[in-house]
Amino acid sequence: MNETLESVRSAKTVLLRTCKRDCTPRVSTPVSITFNGDRAFFRPYPRAPKTMRLRNNPTVEVAPGTLNGRVTGPTIVTRARFLAMARPISRQRRLRVSTASYRASSSQFTHRPMGYHTLHYELTARNGRAE
């Protein structure tokens, strides 16, 4: 596994800090994270402000944290890579089964009735190492 993501492996919630176009950090947002092997994923919905910022600048800061926004571990710099879903059903099922937080996530109860579909992002190390 990538040593960069090892520090957030035990966390079910991480604080994801996205950046504006000029690379100034924005507000940290708690997101659920899941691992499939040595790959880390999170799932926002398309109209979320963090999704719009990720389109412009995929560099993010990630730290283990609580749902209230408190940091509980070291912050690492990674990239969020959008995954175009060739087979969305199977990948969503694998992600949902891989952790209980997705089965009980609020996205099932809030995003679906509003007509949102969730996007999938993978956290990858920048240049293969921590920064």
C-alpha cells in the first residue's frame, strides 16, 4: 500500500480540504472514505461545492477526522482522480459492501430522492510519495 494513504486507512471519516483555482485552501469537508485493496475512494454528488472545486484543481489535503470537523491525525497531500464508470453497478456494489459506513450513509436517503447520482473519486499519491 502507498505509505501516503496508510495514515488514513483506519479512519472511516476524513476531512477533505479542496483548493480554489489559485491553490488557496478552502473549508475542510468531512467525507466517508473506503478502501478497496490499497485504493482509497470517496463519493460526492455532482452539485456539491467540493466537486466543482475538484474539477478545477484535483489537489486535496486529507486528514483523519470526525464528522464534526475535528482533525485527529496527520494531514497528507494527495490528488483526487475522477473515475469514469465503465461498470458503475459492480463498482458501487463493491464500495458499498467494503464498509458499513456506505450502507448506512445519508447519501442513500438524501441523494437518491433528490435525483442525484454519486460520483466516484480515487485518492492517489502525488508523484508516488507524501508531500
